[in-house]
Amino acid sequence: MKKTILSGITPSGRLHIGNYFGAMRQHIELQDQGDAYYFIANYHALTSRHDGALMERHTLDIAIDYLALGLDPSHCVFFAQSDVPQVTELAWILGSLTPMSLMEKAVSYKDKVAQGMTPNVGLFTYPILQAADILIYHSDIVPVGADQKQHIEITRDLAVKFNLAYDGDFLRLPEASIVEAVATVPGIDGRKMSKSYGNTIGIFDEGRELKEKVMAIVTDSTPLEEPKNPDTCNVFALIRLFAEADQRDAIAERYRAGGYGYGHAKKDLLGLIEDRFADARARRKELAADEDRVRRILAEGGSMARERAETVMEPVRRATGLIRSFH
């Protein structure tokens, strides 16, 4: 029997190379390795975004991006979180069993507030909604970065609390699959690539915009003719992600030999980015010109996700005595 794999991504605007190597690539690779459910976490995004038109735009854009990059709705269930109302229903039930002390231990809340986010109840109870996301589909495997491991532990704690409280095996305990961390993807200023720093290279940037960003990557002042250390170069850090092993090694040798300038390296990087995303860029333009198709894909995925979620919620409702007089 196939294991159920679950992951989500928050619609936070234009996706960049750091997003691709950090999570998107792994999601696409995993879609054929189990019964995969991938959702766009628009409920979660409400904790920090309050522009409805922009939320809808970002949700559609992320859907288009994933489909263009190779996510196949015939190989996975791809949907918007808000298309599954059972998620918030389960989140309330779990919240009614969650000790305040458990939420107070959540590192992500403290981190986000430290980064300047305005504290709100949604942000504080974020791990409960995340737990509902995972438990509502009887997820077996949840690919996460090491920094998200605590959320899986909280999810397991809440599943155990519910099962003990109502004396049954209603909620399945998931396992975290720690995604191997990609070395920090540097932005054009050398810091970690992040929208908050305004230093990103978009996955679907092209033409002059892409060239200007690549040529603006910060380097040191080593003269063209002198040898350079590829291991300390922001440009090479990006080349390392895109190039095949032989090509990467050859470029590294050119760095060390001298006569190979940062301008040469940036041109090589530009070519690698263009080659990697050329096909996806063409597919994205086709999808963007037919948003009704994208909406249908999300609607179909939402229907499948609701059907799965209902198989989990119905026993939970019976156990908790929550009567529904409609179907």
C-alpha cells in the first residue's frame, strides 16, 4: 500500500530560485513515490496578508508555477487549502484539546515575532492548523526542513491526545521526512535569498530582468587575470546548484587557473538558469493564458482532498458527539 505524502506551500508572492531548490524540486520528485497531496496554504497566509485580491493572485500564481515546473495532477492531488473546510473543523477540535503550554513552546511563533510580524491568535495557533492539515488526510510522511521538525512532533502529540481522549485510533501518527538541506542559496547581495531582503532571482525571470539581476551579484575585487576561490564566490554557489558535476568541476578549475573573471562566471550562470527553466517558462506562459484550466485543476484536486478528508472527519464527529443534520 502506498504511503500518503503531504506537503504545502504558502502563497507569499513571486517564487524564486531559493524556493525551487529549497522545496519545490523535492515536491515534484516525490509525487511518484507515494500517494501525494500538495496544497497551497492560503489559510496559513491569512496570518500575515490581508488583501483578498492579492491572496487570490498569489494562489493562482503558485499553482501555475508548480504545474509549469512539472507537478502533474494525474500523479498527485493538488489543491488549495481553503477548498477543504474539514481542515478548519478538525483544527477547532484539536485546539480544544491543546494545552496553552504546548503552543507557548512553539519556536516558529517566537521566531516570526522576532522578525517583526505582528502577533495574532492565528499566528500563535498556527501549529494546530498545520496539525489538522497533516492529520485530515491520514498522512504518513511529511517532508520538512529540520527547522519544521517541532511542528511534526506537535502534530503527533495532538493525535495521541485525541486518540486517548476518545479511546480509539482515529488519527494516524505521521512521520517527518527531513529534507536534506540545500546549502544556503545566496541572493544577489550575498545574503540568503529572500523576498524580505529584496535580493531574489525569480524562477521565471527572463530577458533583461534576469540578466541585470545575475550581473548584479556581489563579488570581490580580484582582478581578471588572478586565480580565484570558487568556494567563497556567490556566483559559483549558484553555478553549483545548476551545473552537472563535470561542468561544475570545469568551471571551478577555470576559477583557480586565473584569466576567468566574474563576468565570465556570471555569463555561464545566466546560460545555466536559462537552460534549466526554458521549458518550464514556455509551459508557464501557456498556463497563464488559460487560468480557467488552472482553476479546474485546483477544483478537481479540492474535490479529491475533501473526499479523503471526510473519511477522517466522520469518525471524529461521531466520537466527539458533534451532530450534523445535513449532508
